[in-house]
Amino acid sequence: MTPGCADFLRFLFDHKNIRPAFFSAGLRVRNMTLASQIVQMLVETGGDPGWMDRYEVYSREDCLDTTYIRDDDQFQPKNFFGNYKKDLRIIYYGEEKYKEVFSDLKSMYPNKERDDEILKNIILIEEDSSYLFAGQEKNMLLSPSFYHSDPYVNYQGEDVPFEADNSINSFKSANTIFYAAGVMNRTLERFSSENLSVPEILWEEQGTGWYDRNRDIERFPVHFFTEGREVLRKYNPDLNFAVADKD
């Protein structure tokens, strides 16, 4: 797992109103086993045994495969093409009910009025934006893609080792979980005190930099990494950013 991943899951489980779901495009048999092992590890290292019954798993079999759909424009957000789509409405309905409600392709077309209500409390934390289902842009918390071509070590300083002129920024790509934790924490804090839906808050906090390809420089604001570090240190005081090993 990436640095801080276990601590991030503890952070999510500690919020009683959150029901985590693992949604991976891997095969179901692999995902079910892996998710169970991860949550069991969390329980064995101090977590609540009740967590074993408080998560869900979705897999490739639950994705919409657009490979052979002749006209798939309805399912492809502009600039975010991908064959497999993670339709978050399956989390609201559950697998069986979802299949009943969306029994054919036409019924699956995005419907803003209906879907905004269905998705008002659902967030997809994702590194690969190609899985984005059209109409669900505000529900996506896009994190930097984890990239680890070099060995990483634990950073020893309290500052942020961010290099603004690094086009493929190793700091952001190595510390994707810190970013997700910072954004999630801010979103949850605002949700508890403001009359806004989770997707609206998430959209405001991330900005549209991740969505507008002409504004890449605004992607993944650095302050969310530091905020995420503080959040995750409640579970692991020694946790720090990962940086490339120069030795």
C-alpha cells in the first residue's frame, strides 16, 4: 500500500457516518480477498472488529464496459475517455437493485435531477480519471497517480519538499494519500457546518483545475498535502511524506 494508506482507511472508518467501499477494476474474486485482508489487518492493529461488516466491494464486473457500445458518448465525459466506467449509482442501489433499475443502456443515461439526489453523499477517490462516469464529475476526488520509479524514504523535515518546476512532480505522485486525506477532512468539516451537499463542497475545494486540461498548474494544491499529513498523524505520529532516495 502507498504511504499513509492504512492510516487513511482508519480515518474513514472512524467517521461513523461513512461506509467505505473498495471499487477496483480488478476481478471480483481478487478484490473480495484483498479488501478482507486489508480490513482484517486494520482490526488486528487496533481497529474496531465491527469494521469487518462495514465496508463494500465493487469490481470490474460492476463497471460499465463501453468497449462494444456503438454510441458511447452518453457515458464519456469530455476529455475523459475510458472503456470501463465506475457508475457510482451502484453504491446507492446495491448490485441487485442497480441491475433492476438500469436494465438497459438507455436507462443508464445520466439524469441530473435524479442522479444529484442519488449521489449527494457519495465520493469516488480515484487516481485514474478515465473511470469517470458522465455526470458524476462533482463526486470525484481525483488524487495524483502514484508513481514510484525510484526508491522512497521517509522525509525528515516538517516543510513540504515540493518542486514547482518539476513537470512530473515526484512529491505529489508519491504522496497521493496525503492529498486525499486533506481534501476529505476539509469536505467533512464543512459538511458538518454548512448547508451544502458533499459533491458541491468537494467541487469547491478541488476547484476545476483537475477537470480543465488547460489549468494543470492548479491541480492538487500543496496545502492539502500538509493538512492530510496532520490528519493522518493522529493515527501514526511518525508518518511523514515519502521522498526519492538520493543515495
